[in-house]
Amino acid sequence: MAEKGSAKADNKIVAELRDAFGKGAARRLRAAGRIPAVIYGHGTAPQHVSLPGHEVSLIVRRANAILDLDIAGKKQLALVKDVQKDPVRQVIEHVDLVIVRKGEKVHVEVPVHLEGESFSGTIAMLEVGTLRLEAEATNIPERVVVGIEGVEDGTQITAKDIPLPEGAVLVDDPDLLIVNVVLPAAASLGEPEEAEEEAAGGEAAEEPAADAPAE
């Protein structure tokens, strides 16, 4: 099961062309509540723009967000390709956008989300956090959901086992391990540990008898 995303009304953004570059210009933009960005792709020259900071910060929380841009009155769809943040303050410093068109196929990495609980006593290990898919640019799944309710120890779910939304195609290796259901290490080692404790207790009980004086 997978959820779909698209260029929604809340993705409409007015972008402003910029002609000032460098760290100083970028700082001034951010101080004014805007984010520097570059738009490229489809053989066009890169366009340097600024975007409204608050609106874009909310949109890019979703993976593979599509922006419906208005650039000087011209409409343009763009896929968020990369978001650069300040490592300490986590403030968005720059956004890379790729031009896309309706009906166009793009390769994206979609987050994997586990739903449900595996069989009692087991742990479902998410081995890979994203799945690479080919999908329509305006219909990219926000995430891929993998159901693990009641799944037992030893179960392995690979990329080919995950149902994909209509129109999406798997790009990753079909045999790529996504979820591995196992027993916790402590549970599997519990019996040997108990046996060792019992053996140690027996040896301790015998020690005083060895030290006792002969009659």
C-alpha cells in the first residue's frame, strides 16, 4: 500500500527572480524571510530565484515535494531535489529544484513506513529506509507503507514484495532486503545464560565442602 502526492493548491508558490549572489546576498534574503533557490533541467539555463521561507519550509517536510511556481507570471512545475540546511540551527539555506512536466516520469527515493506490529516477542528491522521508484512527476507517492501485522520471526520482506501504486515502477534491486523480522538477541541467549548461572551456582555450593577439615 502506498500514499500518493501531487501538485496541490497549497504548493502554489510565487518565486522572485534574483540577480544578487554570494553569501552576503543570501544572508539578506534569509533575513527578509526568503530562501535562495536555483531551478534547472530540461536543457534550460539555471534560474536563480527566491522563495517565501515559511510556506516552503512547510512544503519540503514532505519527501519529493512538487512546487507549482509562478515566476514573473510564468507557470512552472518543479521537484524539490535538495534542501541545504544550517547544521546547527536547521534553518533552510538553499533549495535545488528540477523542472518537471505533467506526465513526465522521474526517479525518486520514497520513504518506507512500517504499519502494524510483528508477532509478539519479535522485532521488525527496517533495513532500508527508502525505496527507489519511477513515477509520474505530478503523482509521486509520499511514502510506501509495508504491513507487518502479525509477521513471524524469520520473515524477510524484499523490494519486490511491496505493492506499488498504479503507474509506479520499482527501480531498486527486486531482491533488496527492506524488512527483516527477528527475535531480540537477549531472548535467543536467555536459555544458555540461565544454564551458565545454574552451573556457576552449583560450583559455588561445592567449594565449602572442599575446604572442610578431614575427620
